[in-house]
Amino acid sequence: MKCPGQDTQYWKDDAIFEVKCPECGRSVEFFKDDSARKCEHCGHRFPNPKMDFGCAAYCKYAKQCIGDLAPELMAQRENLLKDKVAVEMKKYFKTDFKRIGHATRVARYAEAIGKQEGADIAVIMSAAYLHDIGIHEAERRHGSTAAAHQEAEGPPIARSILEKLGAEAALIEEVCDIVGHHHHPRPEETLNFKVVYDADLIENLSEQQKKEAVGEGKLARLMDTAFLTPSGREEARRVLAAG
């Protein structure tokens, strides 16, 4: 069955419209399901400014439905996915505002580090929001929030959330792998893991610093040895100096 949003029998009068080319100002005709069009006058290709990616963020048929997307539109889709993951994380934790706040701050640091390092933003943001998603189940089943229990309980929950959102299989596998060992780096790690690890370490150190000041000597050693990316080290200096 074809998606009603893309089936022309459901289209209304505004399904075909004209947009001014951002380069030459000439009119370019768009159909609502065009991801991009080329201006016949100057040859400039630009994305459909009216395209709605609400369902494409999580629909498993998005690729077949929309086709190959321009980079600008793929970025929009990734942004929508991470926003959906953030909402699901908050729903899962309910009134546990401590864990919601922690995950949100880790995601913020991961995004800043990831952009500097050239990481996959959809993967790192999803993993950052979900990295501690197993903590309630660890408390319920083991009576402990120890890292090993969080890592054991987190991946199945992360997987169910991402599958519900229709995330791609490769993204789900990588996010679950990160969640499943986010406190314990392996000898060889992916860039995406390193970004999430550094972001989580920054927030943990920041929380620790609020309870008890971290000595300058210890902090300097951590900067030199604990972080896995140069951008993570720089973000840590910025955050911890401000704290």
C-alpha cells in the first residue's frame, strides 16, 4: 500500500507549487513529494522548502517513499529522529528528573563534541539520550545502579525505543552497542563511542564538582589521560572551568 501522504489521489490543490530559485530568482515548479529540483534557468539544485519530514523521521518506509534525499534534508531527518528519541527517553523516565537532566546534558555535550569531530550526529545523539536507559531496570532487578548492571539492562530497552521509532537497523545496532558498554571503552573504539563517552564523563565530573571541588592536579591528569577525543578535552575544560 502506498503512503497516503505521497499517493496523488489524496493530493489537494497546493500539492504542486512554485518556489523562487535562491540563486537567480526564477520560478521553479515543485511537486509536494520532490525532495529537490534543479532550476532550468541557472542549473542550481535546491531542496524542497515545503517538504514535511514529520513521518520520515521514524517511518521504516521513508527511503522508498521519499527516495534519495539531499544532504540538507537528511540533516532535517536526523534532527527529527534525535528529537523523537529525546521525547521517548523522557516518557520512559517519567518524573525521574535527575536522570532526564543528566541525559539531556550529556546529549548537549555529545552534539558539540560530535560536530567538531565529524561524528554521526544521529547515532551519538540517540546513544547519549539512551545511555543510562537501563538504570531503573538495574535498580529493580539488581538493587544497584552499578555500571555493569546499567550496561546489561540498557540495550534491550534502547532497542525497543528505536524500533518503535522505525530507526534503521545499522543505527539501532550501533546505539545498542554503545549503551551496552558506555562506561568501559574497548582497546579499539569507534569515533561515535568516543564522543558519547567523553560527553558522559564531562557531565559526571561536573556533577562531582558541584558536590566537592575536584583538585587542579587531578583535573589536569584527567584532561591528559581520561578523554578519548581532542574536542571532548576542550569541551571539558570549558564546562568545568565555568563550573
